[in-house]
Amino acid sequence: MFFKDVMERLGITDVRSYFQKWRVPIAISIVVCALTGAVSDGLKGFAIGGLLGIVAPIALLWIGVMLTLRCSCSFTSQPGL
């Protein structure tokens, strides 16, 4: 639910807006992931890396939100704070 709020604040409401708003980070992550995959596994790694590069920016944002929630919950759940 918090992740959805963050996405709406960034102006991302659906898949189309995700690709429109984040063109540059997606392109960079596709290139980096595809080249990394190609170096390690050849053509198969290139293809898998390219596909993973599409979701890499949103996955990093999701991890950041989850870590933020985890840290804020651990501080508020301690007695005496």
C-alpha cells in the first residue's frame, strides 16, 4: 500500500507511465544488466540480463521502500521511545 502511494507520487500509475517516466534509468539498467549477463553467460545471459534490466529500477525502489518501512517499524516498536 505504501509502495503504491510512492508510485503515484512519482506519477507512475500503470505500465505505460512507468516506461514513459523512467526511460533513461530503464535504458541504462538494460544495457548494464545485458552486458553483465553476456560476459558471464553469453547469449542466454544477455537475454536474461536485458529482461531483468527492465524491472531493475522499480525493484530498487521497492527494496528501498521495504527497508525504510522495516527500519521505521523497528524504531517505533521499541518500548520507551
